[in-house]
Amino acid sequence: MFDFDATLPLMAIQFLLLVFILDKVFYTPFGKTLDDRSEYVRSKRVGSQERLDQSKKMAEEYEAELAETRKQAQSIVAEAQAEAQTLASAQMTEAQQEAQGQREAAQKEIDQQKQAAMATLDQQVDQLSNQIVEKLLSAAS
Amino acid sequence: MPNFLTFSNILPLAELEVGHHFYWNLGGLTVHGQVFLTSWFVIGLLLIASLLAGRNRQMVPAGLQNFMEYVLEFIRDLAKNQLGEKEYRPWVPFIGTLFLFIFVSNWSGALIPWKLIQLPEGELAAPTGDINTTVALALLTSLAYFYAGFRKRGLGYFAKYVEPTPILLPIAILEDFTKPLSLSFRLFGNILADELVVAVLVLLVPLFIPVPVMMLGLFTSAIQALVFATLAGAYIHEALEGHGDEDH
């Protein structure tokens, strides 16, 4: 069982050869693949992190711009509303004044006609009363 | 060890041959052929898997590439846990190959029916079940941590033998011998014992009964690979840090 012979050194040499050959065909190339891959993954991760940050920043910028635009739109709307309000109130007062004037004119005309009618009525009353007086006087005499 | 279960000739699949080796003679050197055959299979498996998975590497992994990347991440974590973030990278190939070689060896020994392939003598089994392999790996680990220590701190590495007190010098020196010894014998003993237990059970009851033991064998095999690689990492870390006598 414990039979030492030239197998021992030859096996050692053979094993060392195996170490060198496997280093050439297995450890070095596969290790390179593994290292390359981890390097690749790391760089990709860094790159995508950068791009994520960039897009976040861009989104923030756009949001700020959007808020600004919204504010502008609101102020424009408010301005237009105020303008329309003043315009409407001006037209309203003008129309009211016009209506007032027309009403006053009509009132004046009514008053004139009333006075005229009153004057005619007075005349007729006088005439009638004169006639009544004359009739009574003639009847009495 | 003698072939003590000769009556097993009834069941050719369930033969126990411990201590029988398929010897090769290479210019006066004897080697265990069966160990090399299976270790070549293991090495081939690892190389083929790496080459197939690495043929066309994608940024988004799929299939075999994904699996091999998972394996590499596991090994890197293992090395990082032992050596720390700063030091682990140059040691990933060594610790990783220790883990992969031992793990695939153990599981190939447990999962592949090597015994169907007849050899003139001995039998194919996990390469880690042979003491030569485990001692080779353990000595390489020792060399690795000495190398790590000297490279990091030069001759100042020897300072760790007399820190915190020179009284522990013998123990510190002894540690350099016990470390490879325990590493190699732990792995060798576990794998060989597992193979023996499974073989004996298969010999006694060829069906179903050995299955739980086989599962346990798979589990311990995986654990042993992990333990070997982790301890190698811990020893290298200790040599790099020089915290004296941490006993593992």
C-alpha cells in the first residue's frame, strides 16, 4: 500500500503542468471574463445612475417651467376678466344714463301736455261757468 | 496487503486488489501505470471541459460556460476566504487546480466503473487513492507555502519559527513535517477506505445495499477535496502572514 516509487515525482510534475495549462485555458480567460463582466456591470450602473439623475433634473426643470406658465396663464385670465368687468360696468352706466335721460324727457313732455290740458280745461271751465251764469241771469230777469 | 478475498472470483466486478499495481518501467524507474491512466483521464476531462466552455465566451454566460464560471467563482471564494482579498489572486490557479484535480479524481473513482476495464495487474481507481499522488500533492503544497513565505518576506520568513517564543522552535519545525503528512494521509486514507468499504459491501451484497455507502463516499470525496484545498490555502496564508503556530 505504501509503495513509493517514481510515480510521486512524475505525478508532481504532471500536476504542476496541469496547473500551468489550466491557468492558460481556464483561470486566466475565465477570470478575465468575470472581471470584465463585473467592470461592465459597474460602469453600466454608474452610467445609468447619471442618466437617471439627469432625467430627474430635467423633469424638475420642466415642472418649474410648467408652474411658471400656469401662473402666467392665470394672470392673463385675471387681467382679461378685470378688463371685461370695467368694460361691462362702463357700458352699463352709459346705458343707465341714457335711459335716465329718456325718462326725464318723457316726464317733461308729459308735464307739458298735462299743463296744456289743464289750461284748456281751465278755459272750458271758465266758458261753461260763464254760460251757466248767463243762463241763470237771463232766467232770473 | 495480500489479496485476501480470493473467493471473489465468482463475481469479477467485485474484486479487491489493494497493493497490486500495474507497473510500468520507464528507463529503470517503476511507476504505477493505473494511477497515471486515471489521472490522465481526469486531466483530460478538466482540459476538455475548460476548452469546450472557453471556446466562445459570451458576456451573458450560458450552458457549460455558466457552469465553469460558477466553478471559478467557487474556487475564487475559497481562495479569498483563506488568503484574503489582497493576496488571493496569484494563488487561485494552484489552490483551484488542487481542488479540481482531487475532486474530479475522487468522483471519477466513485462514479465511473473502472473495474470493467481489465488490466494485466492491479485495477483502475481514483488517482487520489494512491499514496504517491497524495504525497506529491502535499509536498507541492509545502513547497508552495515555503515559496509564498520566502517571496513575501525573504529570509525573514524564518522569524516565524522563533515567534512568539524560541521555546516553540521544535514544534514549529515539526509542523513543517506534520502538515504534508496529515494532508496526504487524510486524503489517501479517506479515498482508499471509501473504495474498500464499497468494494467489500459490493462483494457481500451486490445490489442496493452499497448505494447509501456510495452516496456517503461521494460526500466524503467532495469534502476531502474541499478540505485539502482549504488547508493548502490556510497554510499559504499562514506563511504570508507569519502568525506563528496556528494549528490546523
